[in-house]
Amino acid sequence: MLSEPRADGEAISLAALTADPYPIYRRLRRDAPVAWVPAANRYLVTRHADIVQLERQPEIFSAAETQSLMIRVMGPTLLRKDGAAHRRERMACEPALRPPAIKNRWTGEFQAIVDRLIDGFIAEGHADLFDRFAAPCAALALGRLLGLYNTPADDLRRWSQALIDGTGNYGNDPEIWARADAAAAEVDAAIDDITPYLRAHPDESVISCMLNASDPLSRDEIRGNVKVFIGGGLNEPRDAIAVGAYALMAFPEQRALVEADPTLWRAAFEETVRWVAPIGMYPRQVTRATELGGTRLPEGARLGVVLASANSDEAVFDDPDRFDIRRPKKPHLAFGGGPHFCLGIWASRVMVGDIALPTLFRRLKNLRLSGDEVRWSGWVFRGPVNLPAAWDV
Ligand code: HEM
């Protein structure tokens, strides 16, 4: 029987979601799996099965959201297009991120980045691994993958944050717009700067592939899509490194498993992004009146697709709050599930699961949480915002 969306979401605040969304999702999955949440100005979709279902029908559950703040900040991008227009841009980027390119071109570079960062602090015996390791590691790797060889990692971190803040600027804060617009202009300048080099020396980088595809992307298409990569390809591997390192320090019996059998590092990576999905929520918009999970949705309804909740859905995962790298393999949704399925999945598996986490635990002896508080934040993106750790020197 179809029902109207219930009022369960009325009392949910963005502050509560940001502090710890998981108890809220548990309640929504049980009582109101497609709930109107005024604070988010969206219907939140929280059950695994409903998200799988909506991703199978992109013509009804469209990524081309109207009045999108992402388009306001970045210009048109592949992430806000459907159908053939989306496929064309995706195909141009894809060769850079396929497994052979990752293996042959990037694995060595990722290992060198990770080792250099660890060399920089190993003698100190303690560090905030979020700031000294996870964030610069993700930024340096992304700069190489994109072909932005001219850009310092700190600029990429700053641009990424400014673009993300702009994409979430529902409060219309002029200072946030100004920072986002300035970052966007700097990204455009960096692309213009590197383009002649990549035309003359085509390689496996994302920008080179966009420029040299059989159906090359235009300057504006490259500008928009590089901003999506910067806004969407830095926070997630950063947070996956930080969450994975946290979990393996916090749960020594899990760490003992990977140390005894290094083939389990990939499972540790997958469990990390299941346990705390780096992208907790992404938007979709309904193109015509429809229903989802037994709830009526009007034409134009804005949805928040809550991957973080799907990954904790007790209908799929036993004891979902537990970090357990031995759990039976089930399809988590941390990388999405439809036509916009993450393009960076192979790069992330290799960079985080094969290199960053194993090298960190191999090189830093007796790596442990320092005892200072680890703070967590976010629901659209979620992870620790610091990771104070210590090791033997
Ligand atoms: C642990 C790391 C990562 C996670 C959990 C993750 C997650 C996701 C998710 C959930 C989506 C779908 C978004 C939507 O449908 O609205 C997505 C799309 C995307 N991701 Fe990732 N991502 C990660 C790393 C990366 C990296 C490193 C890159 C770039 C090198 C990247 C590039 C992209 C791009 C370009 C898209 C858009 C694809 C399209 O629209 O067809 N991601 N990612």
C-alpha cells in the first residue's frame, strides 16, 4: 500500500546529522525509509534495497538536479548529467582510471608519495596522521592522477574545501561564494597552464585523456569536470585512509588479522568504506511522480541518497556498526551503484588499500592512538577531522 511521506524527519537537524547521523538513520530505516527532512530540504532515502532500486532507474531518479549548487560553483559537470551526455564525458576520463593505468603508471608514484610523507615525520614518534599523512597523501596522488603537475598539494586541498563548501552553501553565505569562485578561477588557470604541456606530451593523466580522447572534451567541459575531480577525489581517499587507520588502531584484533595475512588488506579497505562511507549522501531529483519504498514522491522531489545508511542496513549487514574485515562479502554502496558509479574506485583501492594503510602499519612500529580525543564530523562527507597517533622510535 502506498503512503504519503511521514513526518518523522521534521525534528531532524543538520547539527544532529553532522554530529552523528547513524542513530538517526537507524530510526529512519525502521520507521520512515523515505522521509521528508525539512532541514536538508530533501527526502532522505535510507534503505539499501530502495537505493539499489532507484539507481536502476536513472530516467526517473535523475542526477541532473535543477538549481544545483554544484553547477553554480563548478559549471556543468558529468555528475549532473544523465544519459548520452553523461556517458560521453565519462568515457573521455575513463582510460586514466582503469586498472592497467593504475597498475602500470600510478602504483610506483603512489608508493613514493606515501614513503616520502612517512620519511618526513617517522623520527618524531607522534603526529596527527590526518593532517600529516591522510590529507597530503590524497592531495599529492590526485594531483598526479589529474596531470596537474604544476600544482602544490596545499593548493589542491584549499581548492577542494572551497569547492565543497560552495556546493553546500545553502545558506547563501557571500564569503563562501567568494572563496569558491576564487578557487574555481585558480583551477581554471592551473588547467590553462598545464594544457600546452599535456597536448605536446600526452600521458595517462585524466586531463590528458580528456584533451586527447577520440571525442575530446571542450575547454569548459574540462574545467567543470576537473573541479568535480578536485571536489570529489580528495576528501574520500583522505577519509578512507583516516578511518581505516583509526579502526585498525582502535580494534587490535582486526589489525592482527591483516598483519597475519596481508591478502586481507583489500578486505580491510572495503570494510572501512562500508563502516563509514566517505560520501554519506548524494542528491537525485525525481523527473515524474513516482513511488519508492512504498512512499509517494511528487514530480521534482529532491532526494538525498544516503549511502552511509544503506551500508549500515541490518537487512543486509549483520551487526552493522561493528568493524569486521572478516564479514561475509555483501555489496556495500560506498562507491554508488548506477551510471555515476565512482570512476576513482581502482585508484582508491590501490592507493589506500594496497599502499597507504599497509605501509603506514609496516613502517610505524607499534602504531597506536595517542589517547587525545579523535573528533568526527559530517554526514554528506564523514570522517575524523584529526587522528592523533604515536609509535615507537
Ligand atoms: C574511497 C574513495 C572514494 C569514494 C568512497 C568515492 C565515492 C564516490 C561515489 C559514491 C560516487 C557517486 C556520486 C553520485 O552518484 O552522485 C563517486 C563518483 C565519482 N568519483 Fe569517487 N569516490 C572515491 C574516490 C575517488 C577518486 C580518488 C576519484 C578521482 C581520481 C574519484 C572520482 C569520481 C568521479 C569523477 C565521479 C563521478 C562519476 C560520474 O559521474 O560518472 N572518486 N565517487
